[in-house]
Amino acid sequence: MPDDGAPRIRAATEAAAPSRAGVGQIRILAFVADADSETVLREALAESVPEGMEVRRGNVRTAITVLARTPTPRTLIVDVSGEEQPLTALGDLSEVVEPDAQVLVIGDLEDVNFYRHITRGLGALEYLYKPLSRDMVARHFRPFVADETHHAEGMLGGRVVTVTGARGGVGATTIAANLAWHFGVAARRHTVLLDPDLYRGSAALLLNAKTGSGLRTALEQPQRIDALFVERAAQPVAERLHVLAGEERLAEPPCHAPDAAERLLEALRRRYNFVVADVPFAPLALNRDLLERAHQRVIVLDPSLAAVRDTLRLLALPPGKSQPRRAVVVLNRLGRPGGLARREIEDALKIKPDVAIPDLPRQAGQAASMGQPLVAAKGGFRAGIIALAREVAFVRLLDSSIGARSSELIEPGRKRRFFGLLR
């Protein structure tokens, strides 16, 4: 039986630190190299760790120095960004921590081979690459931190993102349409923009897309929904971007079947990587169902007192089963004449907006009139949409990623798990 190094690791651990059962042990300890990542970690894990977590500034080398003389926490988060040989550094870390510690790693390499070496080769539970997003951390670190059963939470399919305006006229539909365009055209992911407002929805207009009767049929007769139905009902805008919207007569209210939203989203998730739904907060069963079944909610507000008030009310809504974190807050039209200052909004909300988009009335109006995506032009709006995409749509490392550094590959004979030896 090959030597997995366990006796040497246990011996080094016992010599370097007291028992984990000792008094004053830290439950969760993180070593993070930059302020932005620290902020994301704290906010994303705050609800899962009511007693708090200790975060120290530093990287994996700092962690090695500290843990060589202090007890090992139950869960350890280490930052390997900027490290020339991160795998070697993690090997050194294994010499000073107890083998049953839960080790979570963050770094700056977006590389599938590196991910595999860390999780499968070294035994770390998870690896995330920067820039971190709150959704990324909540979705993939929280199950370990909160002692939850780690599972795929139904992610074998596309991701559903709802965009809701705190009030009418704050620009939620514009943001939803441009977010969908970014996913489908710029990022080349199969995307559908869903507009559940069958009467006055304007999402299709913003992308110069056609509407049809398919959405109403799906809501009234969900038993008809299948792959072929979705293929025919969604109207193409680009190769990987479609729109599913309707424009029904005002005197003909549709009948929303109780399970229509669930069956429609299931069918769309089998066909598309992203489902972006422009969902107004109206007292309709369909809207409530979409908000409940989304993976991530987005709330859009403008710099007005009424929008701040309604944002607080929307944030107080209970999350859905597939929502591990609070809604993403987008402050739109920042800098609008007569609007509240950003500091005033932050003080009122008690949180910082996750994304801020400047006031661009002329450019936004022109794009809407022409049916063209505003995100296609460089500037503050595009930067805001890209930032929003990072917040709501973290996708695991892809097999098409660049190969790992050749100097960092694990040599034959070193293919043992440094962490998790007792699991």
C-alpha cells in the first residue's frame, strides 16, 4: 500500500499546535490578500456564521507562519494568489494543520487543471478564483462553512436570474435586456430573455425582437411545454440569444395555471445556460412563482427616497430554496440631477449596492428608440452590466481552460491528499 504521508503529517501537526479541542479555538479562519475579497467573504458568509469569522490579511505563506504555532481552525480559507508555486505552498501548509481540517482555497488562476490538482490531488474542499463574487462564495463555500450537505442544488441546467425594479421607471427592463444580451452575444452562452408581462412588457422592444403567442400558451396549458415547444416559442435575436415575450390584447386576460412557472423554467433551463426574467413586483401569482424559483434575484433602484424604501421591502422578502444569498442590489442612474447621493443611499439601506450604473439619459434613450443594446458601447453602463454578470452568473471552471503551469504539476510519487486524510 503506498505511503500517503499521513503519519508524517500527523506528527508534524501534533508538534506544531495543541489539540483542536483546546480552549479558544477559532471555528473559521481566513487569510486573504486583498480588501475586496475580504469584503466579499464577510458579506457572503455572514448569515451562515452568526458567531462571526476571523479574517486576517495575508496569503498562504502567512497562514503557514501563523498556524505553525496556533491551533488549527475547523475551517480554513487561504489565498494563494500571487504565489509562484501555489501547490508547493499548499503542501507546506499541510505540514502545520491537522489533516481533518476543512480547507477552502481562493486564488488568481482560472484554470481547470489547477482546480483539479487542488481539489482532487491535494484534498481541498473547494477552489474559487478571483475576482470573487458574493454569489460565488455563498454557493460554493457556504455548504462547508454552515455544515450543510453539499449538493448540486439542481444546478444541472441553466441559471435563472430575475431582475425586479424597486419601483416603475428605475430601468430594470433595460438592465435585464442588456444583461441577457451580454450573456448571449458577448459571452456566447445560450440565453433567453423572459418577459412575463403579456400586456405591456417592453423587453422585446429593447432588443428589436418579435413577440408571439407561445408564452401565453405555456402559462395556460403547461402540459404542452416540451423542448420543441420552447424551440418554437422563443424568438431569435442572435445565434445564442432568444426572447420569450407576448403582446396580448388588454381585454383578454390569460389564465395562469398553478404549475406553469415551474414547468416553463424547467424546460428553459434544459435549453439555455441563462434565463434572465424581467419580473416586476406586482401582486401576481406568476411573478411570485418566478421570484421564488430563481437562483438569484436582482433588485434595481434609482437614487430616490421612494426607491430606497421599496428596496428595503424587497430585501425583506424570504429567499427561495435555490437562493443562498440576498438579492443583488443595482443602483441605477447614479448622479442623476436632484437624486440622492450614494452615501445617503448606503446609509439608508445599511448595505453598499453591489453594482452602480451612472445616469446616461441620452445614450439610454437613443438605444431604446433604436432597439439596440446599450451594453454594446463602451462606458459606464457596459462596465456596470459586466460587474452585474459577475455577481449573478458564476460558472464553474470549464474543461476548455488553459493548462496548468507545467512547473506546478504534481510529480509521480506525490499524488497523495494533503488535506482531508481522515474523511
